[in-house]
Amino acid sequence: MFSVAIPHLNAAERAVADGCTFEEALVLLRRMSLDDFGLFMISLPNKDYPGLSRLLPAMASAEVQKTWTGASGHDLFRQTSAFARQLENNFTRYKKAPLAGSDILDFGCGYGRILRMMYYYSDPANIWGVDAWDKSLNLCREARLPGRFAQSERIPSNLPVGDQKFDLIFAFSVFTHLAPQTARACLTALRKHVKPDGLFVATIRPIEFWPFIDGIRKTSLAPKMVSEHRRNGYAYLPHGGPDGATYGDLSCEINFLSGNGWKIVGQDRSILDPFQVSVILIPD
């Protein structure tokens, strides 16, 4: 950590020794920059800050990070930070309001990679993580991630969040994997839980994904998938086994996400993670 962050970390460590709550520690940690906050979160448990390490959630192991996302450590954090900044930038741009204190839903939260960054903006009582895979939610609980967590159906008609509605919903690398009919079901379910002036950010894969993935996997599917994408506006490659009916690799045009109660207002992208194109939507 750079010296500019140390006074804030030391102040938070002293506050923990005096019996502060998670939320009170966050007030002090938010005085750091977003990246310093995130770098500290991925360092936990941190031997230099035993009190904060007891209070704050442990980071997932490098093995879990690579299994879920294909990268780990600082390389993965660069992508995580870039997306968190996209969320804040687009929220303030389209809502004309700060993200701080908002009700936030991480749809497809996995082991809580991006959710950890949301503590920079809002307290755990305002944050939900939803995932269809129980293993993901178990990892969140094992790491002691604060907030509310719930398991959704693979093809949801609603979300297990009661009557909660959110200022911000995001789905990172979720619609990149859903079968088209599953994606449309998720869009309809999510629409029920956004506030009238809320924002939804979902990432998709562009058509350029297929030549790239051919190079990674040493396959030759790109011509077929590119042709399908151009013909239909999307292309879906199911994974093997029974999960292929709902889960695989999906590329699509931006307007694939429109309808189902949603209106597209913009898009965003980071060169640090070029095959995750963010689509910005509002209730229609």
C-alpha cells in the first residue's frame, strides 16, 4: 500500500481495537481512494492489520478466483476496479445522483468479487448478492461477506429478495453465459426489482469474442458463430451436459437486452477487459 493510504488504515485499525462496527470501519476506509480500498480488501486477511482482518471478509483464494474468472490477484483487480468505476460513472451520469448510500443488487454475485467493491459506496444493509449457484453463495458466507444473500432459480420468474427494489442492479459476466430464453427470463425478473428511477448495468460479449475464443481454446467455431450472430443478432454455444440448456457462451448485439421492460440509454467498455461490453438500461 502507498503511504497515502496508511493513515486511514491505521485509524480504522485503532477504531476496531476500540470496538467499532463494520459500518464504522467503512467510514474510515472510504477516505482512501477506490483502488486503495479495493487493494486492501483483496489483501485480507492482512497480517499488518489483525483487527481489520477479523472484522472484514477474507478474500477468496487464488484458486477460486482463477476458477470463477480466469485470473487472480492484481491482474484481476484491475478489471474489477475498472468495472466499479463504470458503475459509479454511469450511475451519476444517468441518475444525476451519487452512488453513495444506494440500494445495490449484484445479480450473479459469484464469490463476491465486485460486491466487495460496493462497500466503498454503500453499507451492507443496502447490498444484496443473488446467484443461482449454491457454491458461490457458500463461498460468500465462508468469507463472512456482510449483506444479504439469496439463491435464485436458474430460469427465474422472480427474485428471492421479497419486495426489495434497487437503485442499481448490475450483472457482470452473467448475460455472457445465458441461453437466450434464460436471458430474457432474467431481464423480466430483474425489471420487477428496480426502482422507477433505477439503473441496470449488464455486460455482454460482442461478435469479436468468437475469433478470440477460438484462439484460446484452439477451436474453429468462429465462422459458424459469427454467421449466427449476424443473422440473429446473437449466437449461443451451449456448454456440454445438462447445463447447456441454460448455460454456455453468448454473444449478442446491444439491443438484445432491450424490451422486457427495459430501455437502453448507453454503453461502456474498458480496454482492461475488452470482451465485457457494459449496456446501461433504465426501466421503460
